[in-house]
Amino acid sequence: MSGLAKYLLENGCEVSGSDIKDSKYVDKLRKLGANVYIGHAEENLPDDCVVVASTAIKEDNPEMQKAKRLGLPIYHRSDLLAEISKQDKFFIGFSGTHGKTTTSGLASYVMDLAGLEPSFVVGGIIPELGVNSQSTNGKFFVAELDESDGTIVKYAPNIVVINNLEPDHLDFYKDGMKSLLATFEKFISNVKEDSIVLINKDCEVLSQLHAKKVLTFGLDEDADYVAKNIEFNQDCTTFDVYFKNNLLASISIILRGKHNVYNALSVVASLHQAGVDIEKVKKHFATFTGMGRRFQKVGEFDGITVYDDYAHHPTEIKATLSCAESFKNKRVIAVFQPHRYTRLKNLWNDFLNSFSGVDMVVVTDVYAASESPIEGISGADFVKELSTKLNVPCKHFAGDMKAVADQLFPHLENGDVVIGLGAGTITALGKELFSVNEGLANIAN
């Protein structure tokens, strides 16, 4: 929502809105001229405006109730993004269960540094640019396309990238992969005759999708775009990209893990199909440090390093923890905040098998995200079963992130690596750990 608001402000629109708390996103919008209220109240809403809301905003929200009472036009955030994407620009849309934030951010970043001035709206802050959206006069528009609530069917990109598909958001997709595939089938059926759909060939389920013009990418030799000669080095990963068996480019990235080879490969393929000169953008792949909250180092204290990661799906957790394998001779402590009761319930067994290769697992209370609790589905219940599967300490720490940090701190040792995992308030873990350490230092002095 903040990215869309910023995009509107840059196009001369008057923007106001509300949020439940202040944040860096709110601060940036205010500096651009937005009027942002903290807390939801009907007096926040002007009597003559267009209302844009996300799925998280419920019908009983006082601002929504006032808008309906006044007969104001109400749009979902996806409607606004769809309208923006219909501007006279070449639209590249990144989708899939995993990687869409990283790929949309990476594509925007390398084009921006190459002087192509892309417009974009993505789902996280691009650290080197410090923004999650921008509006320019350039030819290209890049967007992250969210499938969580089915609204992805509203978009019609010139190039569609589908990184992968796995069961997720099962509170919405009641029939699992069947309904998820049906949604993506409808989505790609909406694209124009000359649009291109780029599909990860190594994700078997994607072979069930049908589009007018499909190209593939992957590590499979039969893919149209193939990453070969992959080398995972201490400070970078390198690989060659072949298109139709011809060398297209040699790429170097500083992102860790095989999943980021797929991410970079899909970006190369999409930009190549968009007519971008890969020679102009390829050097910038090596300076992209990743999106905010994607294995992001948040700081160190007393030899302890803390990372923050948005991973909230079993596959994402496995990918993030595989990156931690490079921490030789260090204890790795995973702190997992389950996101939504329904997700924890529906993917319970997959989550149980996601924490190999770590030295300790801490599970917090579930971040409800407006859901009601489900009996037998809790952080404590999960730890009880996880303890029977892992030969490492597994603990449940209840309470808010300050309480979690207070309970975790005594277990930490010099040289430890702490990785926070989840899409909720777990992002505050690093700040709270630093606060505990600072408080103890003050007492000692």
C-alpha cells in the first residue's frame, strides 16, 4: 500500500490514509506530502475521495463503513495497481509462491542503475535505492503480482514470470493446488496475443499451465534459458546463462543459495525478452544485496550476528537456512514466528521438516494476522512435536518480541548467528535483542 501511495504522490495526486502504527514507510509518505493518521477512525476519511484498501481491511473498519455510507468509490489495492499497469509502458510482472519480491526488486534495480529509468511497485524496500516504488518517464513498468487473494487475475503483463507454485494461502485456496492452478490459468489467459509467459521448467507443477507463448528457464538442459557452470564461492555465486544453447551472459551475484540462482536467471530471461541489452545490466547483478527482510543482516553485538528474514513458508525457511550453511564453526539459532493459524495447520508436517542444519530452534506464539486461534495449533504445540524430530534444543518462548528477546538472550554465546523467520513482528527481534544487551551493559557500568 505504501508503494502505491508513493506512486500516486509522484504523479501529483493528493493522498491521505491511516495505519495502525508509525513506521519508516509512513515517515517517507509524509515527507512526500501524504496526510497519514495513526489509528482507524471515520473522521480520517474525506467526504469526497476514492478509497483504496487492501485485503487486510475488514468490512467493520470505521473508514470503510463511512465510505459505504457516503457512496464513495471503493477499490481493492489490486485494482489500483492494475490501472497503473495499463499506462503506456512495457509491463513486466513477477509472480509465484516464492521469489517474486526479490525478482521484481532485482529487475527494477539493475535497470535503474543501467539508466533505463524503470517505473516499479514491488513488495519490499530495495536497499540500495531506499524505495519500494517509483514513477518515471522510462519505457518499463515492473511489478510484483500477489496471488494470495486471487486478485492476480486482474493483470495483463507483456511479460509474465512465474517463479514457482506451491500450496500456500490455503485459507483462500480451499482446494489447494487445484484452485491455485485454476487461478494462474485464468491469469495467463488474460495476457495479450504477443505476451510472453516465462515459466520455471524445474517446477513440475507449472507444466500444467497453458499459455499462447511460453518460454522456460531453469537448470534443466531442455529449458530455453539455462544456468550452467554454477559456482558457489565464499563471497559470490557465478553462473553462465545460455539461451537456446548459446551463451547469453556470465552473471555474478552476492546473494546466497541456489534459489537465488533461479531468481537471477528469471530476471535475465525476462529482461532479455523485453529487449533490454543484457550487457548493459549484467554488472549490476553483482551489487544487489537483496530486498529488505530477505536474509538481511540487522546488526551485531558481543560477537553475535542477527539476521532477519521474511520466510514464512516451509520452502522459504529451508532456502534461508541453507544459506546459513556457510557459517562454519558457528552456532545457528533459528527463531520462527508462525504466520497465521491456518498456514501452520495446513502445512504442519512441512514446517516440521524445515529446520535441519541448525543448532537450536525457538518458536514464538503464532502471529494471527487477524485470524482466530485454532485449537491444537500453537507455537507450544508445534515445539512439542518438533522436539521429537530434531536432536537439537527446541523451545517455545511466549509473549511479544520484547519477551522473546528477554528469554532468548541468556542462551546466546559469542559467535552465534541468530536468524529471525516470519512475516509478522519477528522483524523486531534484532532491535529487542540489542535493547536487552544495551540495558545489561548500562547496569554493568
